[in-house]
Amino acid sequence: MKIKPLADRVVIKMVEAEETTKSGIILAGSAKEKPQVAEVIAVGPGGMVDGKEVTMYVKPGDKVLMSKYAGTEVKVDSEQYTILRQNDILAIVE
């Protein structure tokens, strides 16, 4: 199944969090923070949203930094995705 977002929405897939710290300490599952870096899977067309013209700045394949608890989590074909508005994306990671 393919997900095609509407308007200014973006479909992302979370990047797995690091299992160890920089000093080599292995983190337990409960000690890990929710990841904030994700890969863009699909992008809506933009256009008129709430009476304003929206231009899409991200594209599929981009790595992005997002607001911590933004978006709606969905499960499609046993894969976990998040759908959020472009304005919930804070930056593109290069």
C-alpha cells in the first residue's frame, strides 16, 4: 500500500535512536528518548491551506528534525509512520 499525503502534510519514518552513548554506555529501552530525526517518505502537493499559499520545502529522502510529539502515528503494512504538517518540521539535517 502507498501513502499519498494531502495539502501540506508529510509522511515520515522515524530513524532508530542510538543504543549507546558517546562514552559507550548501553541504554535500556526505557532510558531512550523518543527520536526526533526522521526520513521523509512522501510529501503532499502544498497549495492553498487555511487561505495561505504553502510551498513544500522537503522532498522524499530528506532527513528532518521534527517537534518532539508532533503528528499522528499510523501503521501501514506492519510499518510505523508519522503524518504531520510541514510546519511541525524544524529543520532539514544535512
